[in-house]
Amino acid sequence: MVRSVLDRAGESHPEQLAVESLERMLASGAGIGITELICHPGYRDRRLVSSYLAEREVEITTLCDPRMPAILEALGLALTRHGVLGRNEASLS
């Protein structure tokens, strides 16, 4: 899986950033413990030079979609932030 992502580096595939795609990724890839989702949500900024400008807005739309809380709950996933991970580490083992 990692190889296929790296092989397509630099290509734009905004269809893979839709709510349904994120739900499939989380359902098949998130296991017991901590799963980190890396993304770069945001809005277009004329000062930002990036080949990822359009995708940033698609990501923010997907992550803020009103269906996401129910999807996360149905998958048994909870959002957190890095600052609390060290405190919760003992309860995950």
C-alpha cells in the first residue's frame, strides 16, 4: 500500500479525499491503539506555494463534514491531540 501511494506522489486525486474514501480508509486501516491521520487541511492562500492547494480545501470540507462524528463513533474511533497521548499511553497497552 505504501508503495502505491509513493508511486503516485505529485499527482492530484481529490476524489480520494471524499468522506466515503476516508471512511473506507479508517475502517480498513485503523486498528487497536493509536492511528495517526496526517493531512493538511486549510484554505487557499495566494502566498502559499504548494502543489497541494486544491486538496487542502477538499480535506477541510471532508474533515468538517457533519457525517464524520457518526462515522467515527460507528467505527469506535475517538479524536485526540498529541498533548494527551503520553498520559493515555499506559491505558492503551
